[in-house]
Amino acid sequence: MNVVQSVDSVALLPAYLAAGTAVLVLLTDLLLARPRATIVVAALGALGTAVGAALVGAGGERRTFCVGADCSWIFGGRAALVGAVVALLTLGVLGLSVPALRAGRSPVGEYCFLLACSMTGGVVLGAAGDLITLIVALETLTLPLYVLVGLRRGSLASAEAAVTFFVVSVVATTLTLLGAALLYAVTGGLHLERLSALLADRPELRDLPLTTAAVAVLLVGLAFKVAAVPFHAWAPATYDGAPLPVAAYLSTASKLGGLVALLAVVQRALPPDQTGPVLALLAVLTMTVGNLVALRQRRTVRLLAWSSVAQAGYILAPLGALALAAGRTDEARSAAYAAAMAYAVFFVVLELAAFAGVTALRPAGADGGTLDDLRGAARRHPWRAAALGLALVGLAGLPPGLAGLFAKVTVVRALLDGGAAWLALVVALNAVIGLAYYLRVTAALWAPATTPPGPAAAQAGGGAAAVPVVGVVAVVLAVATVAAVVLGVAPQLVLDLAGR
């Protein structure tokens, strides 16, 4: 019997653009040997990938690599949203990296190539229709980051962070592959929609101990990727040891990839009654531990890392409510998925803006420093400090950072509609705890400096004067995010795309 597999090149266009960007960057660096040209090609490729993903997604859902009703590539509204966001995050991180690349702290060609390869994995991840494509795309997103984390020349902390990240990622990938293999052993299928149908139509398969083990192992593997408690210990050390732009990418694009993978298997493959309680527990632990430990941090990047852990808990919360929403309407379940996706998108944009603000206020190529290094920064660089402050209050969910406020309201509303009022209460309490450290950092920006101004103080807090590009990126990210929400366009658009 001959099996014919369909191939739709239009649906694959975003992946072609992302992969083509990596190849062009490599050729440009090899043939021209001009760092500026390499950076420009990478930036244009990332922008083209974002536009391509948006255009293909605007045409409706497209499926390819199909055998019968089972498709390995499903490019719809959500895939377009993920692809465009990952490409724009790559573009933003590239802008943050320009000063360090010009200073020769990292090889330009290798840096841009690895970043473009990681972007390719993120674009493919959003459209993955089976577990193999999902895992390969997630690893393509993550694998280049092992090298990027350790690419800062002459830094022992960077090398240690790279080794830590590599070891943890190997464990996470092993567990994810083991979970997929066990699911295949039980069901004989790997396509997400087929898995969902098999487990729904045959209760005897769903009740097998092997199925429970497969679901648990798969969720644990993906929990490592999103740094959910108790699988989070690698994140603060890795973020703090990595170059600031790479830490920004880890905290945004890499985390978004893990959350998209988790959302895909929970929504389209695994039974909600099995995943819901596990994810609810993970959400409570993640947001609570992340916020409480963030209160004690004195290093800027570690504080943002623990904040990122807590934010992952808010994103997991709607998924944890699915067990309760399973007996409710399809609208309640769809709202939970859309809320998780929408929160993830707004979080990564605000997180990138926060890292951009820190990068703009630090000397080119330096680490994030301590909170004392940011004290009084608004007196030296008011616009850059204002961008960082706006991002922080957005992450806290306070006006005028309306993006974060909208995201938290969306999550709480989805939890209440799903019958998880207790989980909504936990989210609200943790949001109040988070205010303490977000506002503390924001207030420090306008507080009097602890040391009198002079050459040493200027180097510690004002060395960013040499990096105007980063300052522009920080201000643009903060202002554009808030403007989009104020206009009322971004919230509804993101929710509509996230729900498809």
C-alpha cells in the first residue's frame, strides 16, 4: 500500500525564512568577513521571518506533512503568533547584543548564526503537530543556547552557566523523549490529535499505569524547560552567568518555547483530568517559591530570573484549572488555553523590555551587577531608567504598564470561569507579593545614589552612555507595548490568535 504525504510549501514559508536566515548569516560571515553586514543580514532575516509568519497565518490554517487526517505541521493563528513573537524577540536580542559584538567580546558570525538557528526552532515549534516534531523543534531552539551562554570570552561564570544549562537540558530532553516513547508504546500514535482521540475513545488505555507514568514523565521533562518548581534550580545560575542579551533570550524566547510545547501536549494530546492536578500543583509551587525567593535577591539578573520563575507559575495556572473545566463548556476550556498563551506573550515582551533596560544602564559587555549599581540611575539616564521602570511595573501588573495588568486579569478571569476560585486567590496573593520587589527596584532607580558621582560611579552605572542602540531598544519596547494595549488592539488580537 502506497502512502502519499502532502507537502504545502506556503505553510512552510516561515520555517524556510528562518532557516534561510541562518544559512545567509553563515555565508555572509564566511565570504564578506564584515561584522556589520552579518548583523544586518541577521536582523533583516528575523524581521522577514516575523512578517512571513504573520502573512501565512492571516490566510487561515494550513496543514502539511499529512498522512490521512494526521498532520505533522499545522500552521494557524497560534503558530503565526508564536513564530512572529520568537522572530521579533530574536530581533530585539540582536539589537541588545550590538555593543558587545562591536567590542569583540563574542565572535559576530557564530553569535548571529546560533541565534538564527534557535529562532528556526521557535518558528517550527508553534506549528508542530506530533511529538517528534515538537521535541526536535524544542531542542533546535535550545541547543544553540548552550554555546551562546558560554560564548563570553574570558568568563568563568559564563562557562559554568553553560555547563549547568547543558546538563539540565540533557536530563530534560531524556525525560521528554522517554515520556513520548511510553505514550507511543501505549497508543501506537505520536500525532497530538490522534493521541487525544485514542485516549478519549479508549478509557482502558487512559487508565493504564503505563499511561500515567508516560504523562508524568513527559510533564516533568517539559517542566524543566519552563523552570517550574521544583525543576527550576538551573535558571538563576544560568541567567546570571550568561551575557545579558543571551540571558534575555533565555528568559523570553526559550521560556516561551517550553510553554508552547507544554500547552500543545496538554491541550491537544493528554487527558485534562490527569494533567490538571499536576499543573495546578506546579503553578502554586512555582509562583509562590519564585516570588518569595525574589524578595531576597540583590543581584539584578537573579532577581529577574526568580521573577521569571514566578511568572511561569501564573502561565501554568490556567492549565491547572483544566481538570475542573473539563466538565464545563468548551468555551471555558478554550478561555483557559487562550489566557495562558496571551499571558506568555505579554510576559516575554515585558521581560525583554526589562532586560533591555538593565543592559542599557550597564557598561557594554558587563553583567547585570547588583541592585545598588542601579540606584540613582534615573538621575543619570532618565529615559532608559523610565523604560526599565515601565517594564517592571508592567510585570507587576500595575498601571501604566497595562500589558501586565491585562494579562493578570485575563488569567484570573479564566480561572474563575473554570471553577478554580482557590487558584485565582493564590494568583492574586502572589501578585501582591511580587509588588514588593518590583516596586523596590523601580524606587531604587530614582533614589539618591549611594556614592558621589565621579569616574568610578560613572563606570558602574553610567557606562551605558556608549550603547545608545540599547537605550533606544529599551525605550521602544516599553513604549510600544503600552501603546498597543492602550489602543485596545493587542489584547483582543493576541487572545484571538492564542485561542486558535
